[in-house]
Amino acid sequence: MEVGEALQRVDDLLLSIADSSVPLLRETSQHILGAGGKRIRPRLLLLAYSAAGGTDFETAIPLAAAVEIIHTATLVHDDINDHGTLRRGRETVNSRWGGTFALLTGDYLFTRTYELMAPYSTELNRILARASTALVEGETMQIQAAREGTFDTATYFEIIARKTAALFVAAAELGATAADPPRFWVQALSQYAFNLGIAFQIIDDVLDLVADSAQLGKNTGMDIAQGRGIAVAIQRSRGDAAGVPAPAVEAENDISRQAIQQAILSGHTIEEAVAKGREKATEFATQAVGHLDTLPGSGAVDALRDLARQVVERDH
Amino acid sequence: MEVGEALQRVDDLLLSIADSSVPLLRETSQHILGAGGKRIRPRLLLLAYSAAGGTDFETAIPLAAAVEIIHTATLVHDDINDHGTLRRGRETVNSRWGGTFALLTGDYLFTRTYELMAPYSTELNRILARASTALVEGETMQIQAAREGTFDTATYFEIIARKTAALFVAAAELGATAADPPRFWVQALSQYAFNLGIAFQIIDDVLDLVADSAQLGKNTGMDIAQGRGIAVAIQRSRGDAAGVPAPAVEAENDISRQAIQQAILSGHTIEEAVAKGREKATEFATQAVGHLDTLPGSGAVDALRDLARQVVERDH
């Protein structure tokens, strides 16, 4: 089986996992899981498995589905907190079914992942469990820092390491560990994934500043509106950081939103953040690729190099 | 170690699990986990373990903590959806920290449980994972049936089997299985727990009708206000069910709440629901106890008999 075919099998599995006996949960889960998405985490997992010498994708496919569902669960819950209306080119679960059912849909996706992982070893379960906790902690830190007006660059990196890179690391470690290779191969792939995850999130933040919603399939301009993201971090880490007011508790507060946007725009911070972000993302992607040198050459390793390039060059 | 001492150790473990490196999550988790509560699920788990011949409580203590955290996570999320303000004698996380952080606190408790369970076998993880899914499905069915005005007695039993009895069953099966006894002992304890869980939830609903908030340490009168619970189920299952209007989407809608309350009260349904509820709960508790007869006599089995009596007689 090739990675492409295995990814198709992951998609099939995602839809079958969404098949709750409660029609509403089936509908909401299939709405979000069936909307596609970049599937970068399952791709990373399958490539790490292959790069570490794995050949039987049957073992890796449920693991790849598990990381994608955890990621999707956090998106569904984030969209409640952010009042997002568009996700993966579709209306958000929150926007279509309301906050109560969006909350339960996210919970359902968590518990289904837990069921899916039950047959696997303690080691694999621990990897995914710790990453899941890190995601929740990162999201909490982000909302708190945004509300309290303390979102500077140091905080920014601490947050994206948890809310994004942690699950990239888990994907690589799950895939690699399942292939049972020498320990240092797992470590190399783990380091690759950490740097890739940081690069991915920086570009995500850059796209939130410059891309439009239709292009990304999700709301854009959310970061500045909510007092977070790379532009806010750069502005706050400057001497004139005090000039950026903390946003109000809720993002819909237009006065606070405008105040932030003006403060950022007047400092040309967006252009600076975009340039700085692309530069930093390229650095992290380069570091990521460097960690692959300790692995034996293979098509999968080449594909991981390619993935790092795609992550930096992507426009959606 | 006695069950009482083991329960104290469960409480200590709960607080240490709440010890996130993110101060806000530590505060919210300790607020709810440190508030006590009846701890009936961990007690059931430890007694099932002991009744099935288990002697080393070290194995069972983390399992007992896991069921209590899953239960607590669902309470934190339910309190968002129900707009509850009082829980375990304290302000709800939602009321004190707001919906966003309550959502993340519930998520955090889920992921920490998953971490806690990682060292255990596939069999034990599958038991807890399936119960967790059942809880989310039961809660979803309840909200949907309440909103759509279809909350009759058949639906009521289907819902409480999932939202309450499933975790009681998991507690008994986890405790019993960990002691590795003959298979039919596990089955007997599982059946005991199912019937106990149904009895427990019926009494919970009766107390929601007749007890006051201070006595229960949580908001009361929520069921009728939200178009659910045993009184609504009885009213709807009658010929005059059509007379009960469906509540509005949000519970705060006072007009809808009053309309429901009047419809129920005018039919003397509350007094009837209380009498019928106590009668049904006693039947289920009696059935529960009957399943214990296949187990060898022990202090733990006596305590399980006593637990069934307490569940029916409790006033808080």
C-alpha cells in the first residue's frame, strides 16, 4: 500500500467513526470530518511510519485517524470560543447547530478517539494522551494571554509549541514507534515534527493576516481581532507594547477590536509580521529537514523533506 | 487497606491530577475536584474490586479516580449547557470563570483521564472509553428530546441508561475485572451496577423536584425548566401529553419555563412523579441487590447491598 492509498483509508475510517447511533452526533461529526482539510497530521504520521521502516499500513491507519480526530475535536471547540463561522469551507458546527451541540460533538470526537486507541500499547496511548493535554493547555494559555494583553513573542512560542507542535510530535512518534525502529530514528522524526509544527503554525498565522476566507476555507483576521497571533506578539514585544490595549473579553466587542487593529496597522506591524513570520518559518522548516539526515534514505524521507517545503510555501 | 482509606487516596490523586502547569486549569480543576461530592462511582469501583476478590487497592485507586474525573468533566460541560450556577456546594466553573474556560476545563479533565488510563490494559481502556461515549450520547439525546418535546418515559429510560447507568457499569466492570475473578462475577457486578445507576438517576430526578439547592449543593428545579426529567416524561407519556409545550431553545426563557411548569403542576404530575419515582427506584435497587447473590459473601458485598439502600433513601 502506498501512503496515498493509506490516506484514503484514513478518510474512510474517519467517516465510519463519525457513525454514532445518535443521529445528531452522526450528522455533526460527519459534517466536520467529511469536509476534508489538509490532513497534514495523518500524512506526517504515515510518512514517519514508513520512514522508520514500517511496511504494513494497517497498524498505522487507525493511529493516523486518531490524531486527525483529536485535531478536529479541538477545532470544533475552538470555533465555539472564537465564534468562528467557517471551517474547512463549511459552516462551523457551532454556527449551524449551536454551542451546546458543538460542545457535545467535540466531546464525542474525544471519546471516540479514546475508544479507537484502546487496542494500542501504553507507550502509544501515553504519547497521544500527553499531546491532547498539551493542546488544551496551549489553547487555555492563548486565550488567557490574549485577554490579559500579555501575548508577546516568548508567550507566542510557548503557546504554539503546545497548541500545534505537540500534536505534530505525537503524530511522528506514534508513526515511528509503531514501526519499532532504533530509538534514535524516533527521536530524529520527533525533532523534525516539532520544528515542522512550529513552521506550520507560523505560516497559519501569516495566512490569517494576508489570505482571504474563501482561500483558506475558514475565518481570517481572527488573531488580531482577538489580541493574539504573530503580529500582536511582535507588537507587544516592542518598547511601545504598552500602546496595544488588551481586547475585551469577547471578540465581538467592535471598539476593542478596532483599537487593536489600528494600533497594529499604524505600526506597519502586519507587513513586518508577515515578513518575519515567513523568515522564521523557513528557519524552522530548515531545522526540521536537518533532523532527517540521520535516517536512511527512502521515498518517505524524501516526501518528509517535500512536506517541509510545502508547509512554508503554502497559500491556504 | 480498607475501602475508606482507599477512597481518601482517590481524593488525593484527584487533586494531584488537577495540578496542571497552567495555573488557570489548576485552579478550575481543583475548584471542582476538591469540592468533594458523593464519590459514589469510585466507591462502587473499589467495592466491586473487593467483592471480586481484589486485595491490593493500589491497582484500583487510579481506576476509581478515572471514573470520578470523567464524571466531573461531564458535570463541568453540562453546567455550561444548563447554565447551572451551583455544583457540589460551590459556584460552577462556568459561573465563576465563564463558558470558554469551563469548556477547556472539561476537556482538560478528559485528556488527563486518558493519560491516567494509559498504563492499563486494552480491556479496561475499552470499558471506560465506551462508557465515555455513552455519556456524551445520552446527554445529546436528552437535550434534543427536551428541545423537541419528545421526552416521554421510554426516551427517559433510554437516556438515563446512557448518561448515568453506563458509567456505573464501567465502574463495576473496571473494579471487578482488575481483580481478575471468574467471568460471571464480573457480569453479576455489572448487572448490579446497571440497576443501581438507574435507581440513582431516578432519585436524582426526584430530588430535583422536591429538594432545595442548599440541601443538594446544586441547582434544583432544572429538569422541568428544561423540559426533561421524570415528571416531564410521565406527563408526556399520557394521553394529554400534547398539552405540554416544548420549551424554548434556551432555559432562560421564562415564558416557556412557566408554561411547562403550569402544565405539569396542574396535572399534579410532580406528586405523582415523586411517588412513582421512589417506587421505581426501589424496584431497580431490589433488582440490583438480587444480582449480588451469585457472589461469595464478604464485607464488600454487604457494603454493596447497603449502597443500594442508601441510593434509594438519600435526601441529597
